[in-house]
Amino acid sequence: MPDLVEQMYCPQQIHIPPTFPCILKEYAKAAIRTQPYDLLRWSAAYFRALAQGDEPPVKKRLEYPPVNSPSGLSPGYLKILLKQIQTLASVPAETLQEKWQGICLNENALNEILKVGGFTENVPWMKFIAVAAGHLTNSLTQTMCLICELLTEEPEGARDTIPFETFKELYTYLAQMNCSSGNTEPAAAELGSGLNIQGIGPVIPTAQVQSVLKYLEFCAGQQSDCSLHYIYKRKFSVITKVTISVSLAVEVATQLLGAKYNVNS
């Protein structure tokens, strides 16, 4: 008796799209680069994004050695979120949760980041990235360096530069947060959560923050000084953006903040 499947289908009825092998090849390469924690859930998010014409949750390259963090979060995963959400001023919490689930990260970690930042329904996107970066480093200096690496629009191998105003906003925001369990200052309880997050640390006095920013702004204005290779201006039409690099961030933190933020760690 003929097989039931043979009765239902014949080779002439099965049409394989000519692009199917290429789709599978790209999927396999994306999975190898991304190394998702849950391949099935990630695959669903991957093909859903392709079907909807959205950016798929794929790392640009394999992260090696793997980043060891309790939440599974890494700079590579933050870059995925940045590609998917791009430069929106704010993002609905539901959308962020969906993207977070698509890269198979711990939802408790997402809730902690939202709690630390005091984010509710509409999440300020750049501030979220700043707080998330603080969960991956050991000092505020390292956090600001990582932010530069994440937000730069420069090609790979170039200086990791971001607009000075962006750096100023995020540095000021993080400096006001109390994320040190040993901080007992009464005013510190008004900002942050009091959780021990080394990449953010205790509240920094306003005068000290202003001193850092003033020095950075001064350095950014010294465009004629060829020794400051990591400071320059890039013009877009009539607008001039002053940018700051990772190297300068480290230098300034070393000079003005000193060992308090463990620059060499």
C-alpha cells in the first residue's frame, strides 16, 4: 500500500525557494556569532524580525572570551539592543521587554536596571544604556569608557568618540545615583536604589562633577593642540559636534578622580 505522504505530496508539489539555502546559511552564521543562551527562543525572535523587516538580534561578531555576568548581559548584547531600538529618545517598557526576551537574557536583571534608573512605562533610552553599562564594569570610569564604545558612530579601529553633550548628560546622570551599599549620606537615598553596583558607585559631589565636565569642555576646545589626538570636531552641515574619546575619559578620570574609582582595575 503506498505511503500516505507519497499520496499527499510528490516532488513536483514541493517548491523550495531559491533563497532558502542562503537564509539557512545566514541563520547558522548568526547563531554562531551570537551564541544565544536559548537557541529556540532566539531563533523565533530572529525569524520574526526578518519577517517583519526589523533588525534581527544578531551580534556583529563572536565575543571571545565570553563575558561572565550573572544576567548574561554583555557589550555585544547591548549593541544588539542599540541596533534594534536605535537612537529613540524613549522606548515603551513592553517593547524593551520583548527585545530583551529575544536575546534570552535574565528578566530579573532587566527589572533591576529599570528599578535602579526609576524607569516606568516610557524608558529614556540613553539613560537605560548607561545604567546597563554600569552593570558590566567595576568603576564609573570604566562605565563611561564602555558607553563611548557602545555609542560611537566611528568605524571600527577609529577613536571611540561620542558627542560631548551626550557624554555630559550621561555622566551627570550616573554621578547623581547612589549605587553603593556603603554610602550612608542622607541625600544619596533620593537617587538610585542603594544597590551595590560597582560600575556606578556612590553619589559624586556636584562640584566635582562640574570640575570634570569643565576640564573636558576645555580640552575639547583645544583643537589646535596636536597632542590631544582624541579630541576633535566633526561638522554635519552647519552643526558642530564636540566629541570625546575613551582615552580622554580615562585620562580625565585619572587626573581628577584618582584612585577613588579604581581607574586601573
